[in-house]
Amino acid sequence: DQQVKQNSPSLSVQEGRISILNCDYTNSMFDYFLWYKKYPAEGPTFLISISSIKDKNEDGRFTVFLNKSAKHLSLHIVPSQPGDSAVYFCAASALGNQFYFGTGTSLTVIP
Amino acid sequence: NAGVTQTPKFRVLKTGQSMTLLCAQDMNHEYMYWYRQDPGMGLRLIHYSVGEGTTAKGEVPDGYNVSRLKKQNFLLGLESAAPSQTSVYFCASSYGRVNTGELFFGEGSRLTVL
């Protein structure tokens, strides 16, 4: 059973606009969340993380929001750039154990 | 600084054949992991290791074995390959427990079992 879900397989956004990628989880014990970005034929690379003690974390154009009551997190990219086109995975862990990954959302930023 | 290196990058096997995927990291990380990525399934953990000489099962361990004889290397073995093991395999490492930082991934190994 998938504990981390990304219900949108794909998303297209115009360059300069905001991209919002969503992730839902079922395990209330999850306390640490990450977003990874993956280009074709490459391994995933770390983008941004958030601990459950926070509800927001920013790093440049990337912001992650965590809503613990809804078991939902989102990644905002502002402004979106063509180089952001990739597959984005969210991942969650409980108490420092293994990560559970979502199925990924393929983002296309249209110039 | 090579980071995490996987060999081979591509391999085609016949059903029943065996093979080993090698993962090497040069970051002195304690934890190492093997994931597989399948369409519509995301990344699923096969086995992991919390230090030299240790291994543990992940979400989908059946059909695979692993060994961590040296801190920098983590081997994934398929004793009798099956078509269901056709996948892209990723190795990753981390300094410590996953809630203290990130995973560093290799570039992946694409395995096809005919």
C-alpha cells in the first residue's frame, strides 16, 4: 500500500509562473520530508527538506509547505524556469528510518 | 569527488541468470541503500545497510541479496533473475539516519531480464 502519494503524474506550467506540486501521505508517524528532482538518465538529486516541527521551508525559488493535519505537503517553484522541467519525487520517513517515495510528478515548464 | 558510482550502467540477462550490481561511495557515509524504480511505482527500497557488515530488508527484498563487506561498497545480487526484476536500480548513501540529512543517489543501472 502506497504510503506516499503524488496524484498528479504530470504538470505543465508557463515559464515565469508558479509551479505547485502536491504530495499526500497516510502514515502519521512520518516526521521528515524531502523533495527530489530527477532528470532523465540521471539519479535523483536533493532539492529541499522539511521537518514536522515546521510548516514551511524556503530555499531560493523553492518553498515546501507542510500541513500535518491534512497529511499534505506541497512544493512551490516561483518563478518556474525551463530548466526546472524534470520529475519531482516527494519522500517521507518516520523516526529516521527508511524513506518512502511517491510515484513522481513530471513537470514541464513551457518557454 | 565521484559521489556514488554504480556499475554496470546497463545489463541484459536471460531468465535464471545471476548477476551483481556494485555500488561505491567515496563520502565515508555509514548508510547505504538499494532502490528500484518502476513505472507508476516510484522508488521502492530493496535492502539497506546501516554500517559495514550489516544489512536489512526494505519494502521489496524478495529475489535479492546484498553484502556490505567494506564501508564504501554495497553489492546487490540477483541469484536467479526473473522478468519481474526488469527495472532501473538506484544506489544511495547517507551520512547517518535519514532524518538528519539527505540521500545521495547514483546515476542508476538499467537491468532487463528476458
